[in-house]
Amino acid sequence: MLQGVPISWSSKKQSIVALSSCEVEYVARSSAACQANWLQNVLEKLMINIEQPFKLLLDNKSAINLAKKPHCTW
């Protein structure tokens, strides 16, 4: 959303076979982060300044822990 208007949305079948809901959530979040980074670069080139950082929401505790410490095994 940019100024209350949706500017980007996607839906696609994941290209990997995930073995857990944690892995599914982590892969989806990684994809969203990449898209947010790309979108931020496009907006910068268009000289549109975004004052607040992009916010990605995640509610899977295991995926949150994995994102915080990817080198740990749970």
C-alpha cells in the first residue's frame, strides 16, 4: 500500500517442496522481502520518497525465530 492504495500484489505456486509450515512461511517472507526491496529501488528511481520502511508481517513463531537466527537449529 502506498498512501492507502495497493500498488503491488502477487500470488504464485512455490517452486519448492516445503517440509514444514515454518519453511513455507520463511520462503514466502523471503520472496516478499525481495519484492519490497525491488519496489523501493523503483520508487527511488522515480524520485518518490518513502518516509516509513516497508512492514512485512509474519505470525509463525518458528519462521520468526529462523529469520532472527538462521544458523541455529531448533
